[in-house]
Amino acid sequence: MTEQSRYRLENGEPCVDIKITAREQLFDNRDPAPFRERDLHPELSQYLLDAGEDLLGYRNFRVVFWLDKPDPPVEAEIELAFQAHFEAVIARMRRSRIRRRRTGQLALLIAVILVIVLLALAQFVAQIAPNSLGAGLKEGLVISSWVVMWRPVEILIYDWIPTRHERRIATKLLAAAIDVRAGKGPAAPDRAGVARPR
């Protein structure tokens, strides 16, 4: 079974079905009321991110929230909460990327200074101790000079790859069509208190 086949299709479009039987399933109850619209329940948020990753290859998909009974205030709140939550997720990722880039630039500057110092020290050791001990110390200092470069290179070149993937998922979720429907929704096994899509 492929990941995509777990999701119900509606007019050729995959649907992520979320069954809401209690308000607590939707919101993070640890939040104070003024910020409630920004934070979905952590398990629901993770479930949506997992579904977004599964369906990343699709041009469009739909997130359908199913309520046992019609409730217009909650229906409006769900769509607002969904949009605000993933806007906040993307904003956090953007801030994190900026912080990481600044950290990488500072680490690179420090590493370059250390490389210059260590290589100069290696040349000095080679001149004052031309024996095998001096050669060993010189090689150790040269190796150390390149080791200090690893972390800045990792931050600036490699760390952005998983972050970019996560940002694509969150952006795709933010662009997804949101439906709030009354009814029990399609039958599916429950996972972590949230309806699991087929």
C-alpha cells in the first residue's frame, strides 16, 4: 500500500479526513485563550504534517474536518486556527533559518581565525622542532585546523536541506483547501485521538 492510497479521493483530489468529536482535539489546551487561534493540538499538528509529507507530490489536496454536529462558531474557528497555526509554523521556520545562518556566519569567522592561527602554529612547530615529534605536532595542528571548519560548513551548507523540506510541507498545508463538514465522516481507524485517513 502506498502512502497516497491511505487517503480518500474526492473528484480525483486526495482528502485528509480529520474527525473532531471534542474541542480539545483541535486546540492546544496549554495555550492562554488570546493565543488559542495560533496553536493546534500538537498531535493534530504532527498528524497534518505527516499527511502533508505523504501528499507532497500532489498538486492539490484537501483537509476535511468532520464535526459530529453542525456548529457554525466552531466551523469558523477551525479554518482560522488551521491557517493561523501554519502561518506561525512557517514564520518560526523563517526566523530559525535566519538565526542559523547568522550562527553559521559567526562560526565561520571564528573558524577562519582559528585555521590561520593553527596553521601558523604548525609552521612554527616545524621550524623549531624538525624531528619526528615536531612533524607529528605539525600534522596534528593541520588536522585540527580543518576540523574546526566542519561545524560552520555543516550549518551553512547542509543543515538547510531538511529545513527546506519541512517548509515545503508547511507551505503546502497552508495552501490546502479546508472544508468543515457535519457528520461522522468516513470510517477509519483512530490514531492518537484523531481520525486516520484511509
